[in-house]
Amino acid sequence: MADLAATRAATRLDPHRLRTDFPILSTANRFGKPLVYLDSAATSLKPLAVIEAVDGYNREYSSNIHRGIYELAERATGAYEAARAKTARLINAPEPAEIVFVRNATEAINLVAYSWGRRNIGRGDTIVLTEMEHHANLVPWQLLVQEKDGDLEFVPVSDDGLLQLDVYEVLLHLRPKLVAFTHASNMLGTINPVRHMVEMAHAAGALVLIDGAQAVPHMPVDVQELGADFYVFSGHKMLGPTGSGALWARRELLEAMPPFMAGGDMIREVHLRRSDWNEIPYKFEAGTPDIAAEIGMGAAADYLLDLGLDAVRDHERELTRYALEVLPREVPGIELYGPAAEHRGGVVSFNLPGIHPHDVAQILDRSGICIRAGHHCTMPLHERFDLAASARASFNVYTIPEEIDALAIGLREVVRVFDR
Ligand SMILES: Cc1ncc(COP(=O)(O)O)c(C=O)c1O
């Protein structure tokens, strides 16, 4: 037992130490207040390893990939393909060729909706989504079913922020062609029982797309173990650069799908009146990609794997538990949304009665505290809870309990300013 305890202790994150990896955390705002960054669900901060990987490409071997015959271009191609292999390792994809680089999770979902969707969804076909989807995993499917005369159905969310799986089971009797849901909610923080949900969907004959934008940065994700068909995520939320992201899909699905965008790099042979497609994943990577960003995403994948995703999850679970305990105790009248810490990632959405979340965010900003305010691209979910908007604090590997204390003090100040 002692050995186990020692191993666990040795694999715990030391957020105070690793904060020195993030240069932005030593900056201050215009009032001289140090940065308290609690908006990681919108985008994460970037460690030096990522900044240097991007910088290294631009300074030392900036050149195009997959076409140069000279050493510099071969180095760029090597780094880009190494980033693909690192990204594959992060989610335990069976092979790097199943990773398609895209700009973000939104582009990955659109790729599937256009390429797979337009070939496989027809009149009267059903796609099952949930009420907690980010607009990125809703609007592309709306466009698809509008065009094809198909239907959307939605798994409802309970008052405590969990998906109602009994209704999901009933919806699966409609024999949907596709089920698409988020791994973790960016508003409620809910971590969905995705493995179980995939099994249920497959038993009903549906394919499954999982939106992993809020999961990959925060917990171990193994696409083989989950058994999903499509899995999407963004680099910029997992400590990587903006403009990087990935779609993972099983080889046979990618091979059967037509290209999404056409042009250079995605072809094998081009004639004036017809062309043949390149092999996967290049078939889906038309034109010059954001080479530096994807190389940076590879560095971010390495950084996370070095930290250990179990340790990341433990750290963020503890922070969330702390926030759920401290905020209601210290902030009079605060209303919190979402389930208990066991079922959620490091996301805490809330409202102060009678105070608009924009005002909350603006007043916190004076103290150097950054939070998100608005609908967080989940308008239907806000409607479900009868909310026009909410404020949201979200955490990452560099978040420390002292920042949650600062948030609590800041929120007390907001309440004082509004004199309630
Ligand atoms: C759950 C979820 N899905 C998809 C997205 C879209 O990510 P991106 O804007 O990087 O495409 C987000 C972004 O907040 C998200 O939280």
C-alpha cells in the first residue's frame, strides 16, 4: 500500500511548479494585477514547449511539406508527420494515418457532416444529438438534415446536468444513422458515459461521433477503448496553438468518404477532366495546412503525455471539488449549474442573482480575473435551464486553488458593488 501511495504521490501534478512553463502567467493586467486565467475551456494557455516548437519551425526550417526535395522541406515534412504520430498517441489511435489535421473541432465536425453525411444521410433518416451540444456539434447537422430532409432528435438533460439515458434508449428505437454527442459539456462540465453510449448506439446500428474538444485536454482518452467511429478535438484547448485540430476516424470510414475540400496535396493524379484522390489522411488535407500550428499541437500532445492524463484529471477533479465547496460558502446567492465533481470536468458555470454575467466578468477583469460570460455557444442548453446567459470559470493543468479563492473574493466584490 505504501508503494502505491508513493507512486500516486510521485505522479501527482505540481501545478505551482509547472506554472513556470507558461510565460503568460507572469504577466499583469493594466491595473498591475497578476493574471488569474479561468477561461481555459475557451482556449488554453500555451507552455514554452509549444511556443518553442512553433518558433523553431518559423525560425529554422520554414518550408512547405510533402513536396520539397531539399533538406529544409524534408525536415518540415518530418516534423509535421511526427506531430501526427504524437496526436495519434495522445488518443491511442491505431495508426497516424487515421488522424486528419484540421483547424479545429468545428472544422472536423463539418468535414464529417459534408463528406460522410451527404453520402449517407437521406430523406427521413434520423441523427440523434443531445441538448448539451456546443453549436459546433449542432449547426452542421441542422444544415445536413435541412438539405436531405432528415430529422434531428435530442437526448434531454436532467435538472442536475446529466443526460437522460432512458430517453436515449427510446430514441435509439428510431434506428438513427448517426449519434453525435459531446464527451464533456463546455457549460455544465458533465462528463458523459461515452463508452456505454457508444455501445448502445452500435447495438442500434448507428455510427457515433464524439466531440472531444473538452475531454482530450483533461483526461485519458482512448478511442479504441471507447469504440467510437469519429472523434474530434481542437489543439488550442489542449495547450496547443490556434489553427490546429484533429479528426480521428476508423480507416475504412475515411477511405470510403469523398474529399471535403479539393485542390493541391489531396490528389494522386490530376487530368483536365478528372482526378484521383491521395491516400488517407492526405485526401482530406487540401492546400497548405497550418504547418507550424500542427507541429505545436504535437508538442502539446507530448507535454500532456509527459504530465500523465490521469494526474491531469485528478488535479482538475480536486480543483472542481474545491470550487464547488468554496463558491457557495463564500459568495452569497450564487447559483451553480451542473453535476457533482465526480461527473464533471474543470468547468463551473454560475450566476449571481440579478447581475448580468457580462457585468460579473467586467468587474472581475479589474482584478485580473478572466472568466467567460454569455451563452458559451450552447444557446439551447441555456434555454433548457431557462437562462439568458451564465458566467463560467474553467480550469486547466496550471490552475491553482489560490485562483479559486481569488475568484470567490472577486465575486464577493461584485455582489458588494451591486449592493445586494
Ligand atoms: C464541447 C465543444 N465542442 C466544440 C467546440 C468548438 O471548438 P473550436 O472553436 O475550437 O472549433 C468547443 C469550443 O468551445 C467546445 O467546447
